[in-house]
Amino acid sequence: EGVRYPCDQCDYFATQPGSLKIHKERKHEGVRHPCSLCDLKATSASYLKMHMESIHQGVRYPCDKCDYKATTTGHLKRHKKSKHEEVSARGYRVSGLMKKMNAKICQDQSFQ
């Protein structure tokens, strides 16, 4: 199963020393990464970067199948999987009518 690194302040176990260090900083030491443009105090540098891009810089990730524009690559991936894949999120085959309905929903809900 591998080496596990226990937190000495709670029940958390990490699989790598660096993960334990990050856990302690975020959960027990209150380390935050403040946004210079608003009051957000992010728990990680990567979340602060994503926040800056999507909120303050207006970065959008467009869907290549409809007019939807996501604020993160993760949201775009989830959108494409739920709206454009042949198999629904529950594992059922999606009919042609359902695909057309999803496309219409995407158009109606896209960010301009």
C-alpha cells in the first residue's frame, strides 16, 4: 500500500511528504494566498491563479460543439461529457432527440 505520513494534529494521512506539508499549511497554519484585486484569500496558489484568470481577466474556454464558454478547463470537460457524449452520465445511450435538446440547452445557457 505504500508509506503513509500522518498529520500530528488531526486524522489526515498523506502519501507524500509534500502533501502533508500543504495539508498542515492550509488546514492548521491558515496559510492563504490573497488576491490583489479583491478580498479573496485562496488556500492554494493554483486556486488563486484560476480565480485571477476567470474572475479578473475574463479567461473563457469555449466548447467546440456549441456556444458554451466555461470559466475553467474542468468545467469545460464536465460540460462536454454531460452534453455531448454518446453515453449519458448515468451510462444510458443518448438518443438523437436528446442530443438536439442538449444542444438547445447549451445555446440557451451560454455566456456571451
